[in-house]
Amino acid sequence: MLAAAQETTLGDAKTGGSLAQQGVAALGGKLDAARKRLESALGNQPEDVAAPPPAELNPVDVHFQALHDLAGKPGAAGPVPLDVQLAALKDAAAYLEAADAARR
């Protein structure tokens, strides 16, 4: 389940991101620098500098958030939520098998 969670995460939390992600980040930085130079040359500086917008969430990460929560966080203390649910199902199956055996 952890592998499925890792495969459905597009965030840059893993080893610096892919080459495409690094290229997009570099291009974004160059565009921001060019925009700032153009604003300073034209004198279009905003009166008050707004706080940077919060980091946008990746739509794939948002879509698979329930799977990520079920698989648990790597290195988190305590049992993985999926393992807890599977243990409860295993206990229920053992109970039902014992009840079926006692009935026969």
C-alpha cells in the first residue's frame, strides 16, 4: 500500500523531483526575475508587497489523499491505519470460522 501511495504522489518530496519538474522550476524562476526587472524598469512597483500565495497543491496528490492517509506516513509512529483495519477483518474472519466449526 505504501508503494501505491508513493506512485500516486507527484510532490517534490522525493529526491529533488524529476528532470521535468526541475526544468519547470528553473523556467518559473527566470520568468519571475524577468517580470521584476520589467516592473522596476516601468515603475509599476505595487504599493504594498503581498505575501506569496500558498503553495498550490498538486491535483493528483489531492485526488489520492485518502489512499495516502490509509497507507500512512513513512516513518510515522504507531501502526499503519490499513494494518489496523486488516487486523480487525482477520479477527472477524477467525470468529466466523470458529462459529461455523462449532455449528457443525
